Amino acid sequence: MREAILHFIWQGQKFPVKELRTTLGLPISVLDTGRPNTLSGPDFLNAHIRIDNQQWVGHIELHVKASDWYVHQHQRDAAYENVILHVVWVADTPVTRKDGSNIPTLVLNEYIREEEMTKFWHLFFNKKEHSLICEADIGKIDATILSPWIDKLFQRRIAHKVRLIQEWLLESGQDWEQVFFMALLKSFGLNINGATFLSLGKALNYSIIRKNAHNAFLLESMFFGMTGLLVTDKISDPYYLQLKSAYKYLQTKYKLRDESVFQPEFFSLRPYNFPTLRLSQIANLYHHNPALFMAVVKATSLKSLRTLLQTNASAYWDTHYVFGKTTACNPKKISRQFTDLLILNAVLPIREAYHQNKGSSDLNFLTSVAQELSAERNKIIRLFQTNGVQASNAYQTQALLELYHQYCTKNKCLHCTLGRHLLYEK
């Protein structure tokens, strides 16, 4: 037994609710199960129940064993003083509040039908690694249920990204250009080097970028130097040595501190995603448009956004992927697919955050652009496709990513529209 299953059972009230009694034999009527609590504290908030003709409004706490109340030290926590019912699978001990008063207890295993438990166990315990709990049924859910949930999931994914941007905005002293620089760096780094590139964005003040944007070479030297890519003495490549010399000068001039910047990874990356190329590309992007933030905010179409974000790595990288090793000539221009990822992960969230700060919303534009973008291709989207959930554009794939990361991997089926439908409405 797991508490997650008890959550499903309690909120769905899948037991004979007219015959409930406490462990002391007092009759219970559930008038309102309460609101699921996703933060710390009792499991369900502001429930409304009647015990022996006395009505109570308060919180519900669920445990597999009643003694878990003491294991978790709830008797010492003021947040649990307003618990009006303890719902357990096994009542192995009486439970009291901090003041010593008894907490009424409901034992669920006395009321659950075997066929109901079989369904719950099937959903929870047939889960394989890198699979969905509901994989056997999710593909059969009607579009009238799936589509509204997709809309909410997309909006929630944007909201999560907006909240992160707002945190950066506070840290940066309300500097929108600095925050967009950070967001764009993180997106350029993708999953492997996103945190590393973000650490660079946090350590490098955008005012320095603005002062040196006239020279892409100087921007490259700062990016490479601060990420630890210019530390070795074993490379005799002239371009590398020039960058290293320029970084030493800039480091002294601007008192650059690189202690908090992580060193990027090359391992497991395809050459076109090597940090050397991505850092050069973003240096050239800001070289050609140092006022990039306002440009993307004012853009009125997907086409204009794609045009703004087009960039190449410097000419040196036409024949290199790493310093000192020459390859066949191949200009390193960012692809359409990569550009679209930058729009999804950096541009759209920063636009929405900016509009919200102005008291409006950019959600209609965000929705239109995301629906125009092609569906993303990654292992999570393939997982949904394998199980019958198809996505035809980035609006839908962004929603599925939100579903997977915020619900599926956290076993929050109780909070998922699809999970509740499969459990209670089939």
C-alpha cells in the first residue's frame, strides 16, 4: 500500500460513504473531502465532515499506518492541530494532537472493495522504468477530455517559466536585457550545458556585453574565458592564444569573476552542440543585435522572430569544432529546429513575463506561435506517441512535457485530469 493510492481513494470517495465509522464506532458523513495540498502540511485542506451529528471544518491527514503520525512528528507540528480526521489503511495505534486530544480515525481497508483495489494497484504497480502509469489507457481518452487539459498544461508550462524569469528579474535589479541574456544562454546550452551557460549569464553583467558588442571576438573571449575553455597551455593555435590574451585584458579591465561559472561538457554531445560553437554563435548574435531583447518583444510574427535569432559561429569555427583541430570547411549556422527551441524556451516566456509586468498578457501570441511551430522530437514525446498520444505542433509537445515532468514523474495522477478520468469516470 502507498499513500498515493489512499489519496485517490479519499478524493474519489470510492467506498460506501453512508456506512463510515471511526475506530470508536462514531458515524462519519463526508460533506466535502477538502482541497488536495501539494505543499507541506496536511494532505487535504478545509474539509467538511460530520461525526456523530457534530459538524467539523478542518484538514484531513492520510497515512498507510496510523503510527506514521508519530514517525513524521506531526504531534509536535502546529500545522496539524486542525486535523479533524485521520484516514489510514491500518489503525495500529491511537493518535492525538499536540495538546493530547484524540483525533478521530477512519480505517479504509474496512470499506474498499477488492475490485477497486485491483484497479488502483494495476495503475500504480505495473509501471515500468521510462513509462507512463496510465500507458495502457491514455491513448483511448477522448479529445473532449484531452484537449482542454492540453490547453491548461501549456499555460502552466509558460507560467513556470515566467516565475523563473521573475526570480531572475529580482536578482538582476529589474534588468530585462540581463534576464533575457540569461534565458537565451540557458537555452543555447540545452539540457547538458544549460546550467553551465546560465551560470555564465549570472556572472557576467550585461552592461559589459553592451560595451563590447561591436567586436564579436571580444565577446567570444569573455565567454570562453569565463567558462574555463582558455586555461590550458598545451594549445598553440593562434586564434586560441589571441582569445586567451584578450580575456586576460578584459578580466583585469572589468574585474571579471569566473569562480561561480561551471565548465561546460563535451561528452555525449553531437559536434554541432559543442559549447565552443554555441558560445561563438551567441557572441555573434549579440554582436549583430545588442538590443536583442526589445527586438524580440516588438516582433509580430514567428518569421520575424526566426530572422532575429539567425546567427553563425565565427569564421574560425567553419573549420573547427574544438580549438586546435582542423576539420573540413562547414559554416556553423544555427538550424531552424534549434532556432525554434530558442523561441519556445527563451523568447516566448520572456515576452509573457514582460507583458505581465506591464499589466497585460501575450498569451494569444504565444499560443499562435507555438501552434505554428513543429512538434518537438525527444524521448518524452516519443513515449507519449508510443502510447497513442500524438502531437502535431509545439503547443501540444510543450503541454506533454509539462504533463510528464510535473505529474507523471511525480506520480501526481490525483491532480491530473487524465488520471482522475481513468480512475473514476471510465
